[in-house]
Amino acid sequence: MAILSTVKSFLDGEGVGFEMSEEEGSIRFSFSGDTETWMVYIHDLEDSERLAVLSVVPTLVMESERAEVGNFIQRCNFGLVVGNFEMDLDSGEVRFRTSMDLDGITTNTDLVRNLVFGNVAVVNDYLPGLNRVIHGGLSAKEAIALVEGEDEN
């Protein structure tokens, strides 16, 4: 639980209201980005000495859109250096995960800040394009071009 104590100190310092579940080894809070608000979950995976941050996209993907959203996610993940998008193919839940292995590392708020801010920054950047695919307005290729500011050809 020392890791969650560091996470709590970081969130307190940032003025973020959160809920903590010590029995589950997790913290959750809502984050408001440029266009939308979503839930962020921080899990202390104590047995494996890892910390994981999951941003959960607030819209479930309808079954008819999952293939194109999967295409979008693959295109996102290919260029990402840290973290990855993932989708539950049964429920349509999309989330973005960042994590770090803390084996032998003394945690501090700087490590937590980079992990959390890195996570929510990527979601904030890609969420407008993802939503355009989820709601059927753009293809995956068009949406990636939109969020990454590239010519789609």
C-alpha cells in the first residue's frame, strides 16, 4: 500500500478529489479533458510490484462499430511510445492503459505524475477522433489523420 500512499499524496497535491479502495488496492477519480469527462482508475498491483493507470472511455462501442474502432485503436497504438488503447470485444469498453514496473524502485510523486499525466494526455488527444469513429462519422484512417494532423494519404 506504500505505492497507493504516494499516489494519494500526488492527487492531494494536485487538488484532485478521488475515492480509494484499500481492499482492492485502487483509486478512482474523474478527469475532464478538452471535450469530455472520463473515469481514471489507478491500481496498485502489489503482488507483481506494478502500478497501472486506466482511463475508461465513457461511451461503449456498439457491436456494429467495433471492427472500425479496433482499426482506429491499432493505428493509435502503432505510433504510441508509452501506453496502449484496448477494447473489450464483448462489452465494447475502450480504455487506455499506462503502467510501470516498480520492482526495486522507490516510488515518488514525480513517477506517479508522469504515469497519470501521460495517460490522460493521450486520451485527451485521441478521444475526439475515437468518438468520430464510435459514432460512425469517420473511418479509422480519417480519424487518425484528424487527431495526428496528417494528410490521410
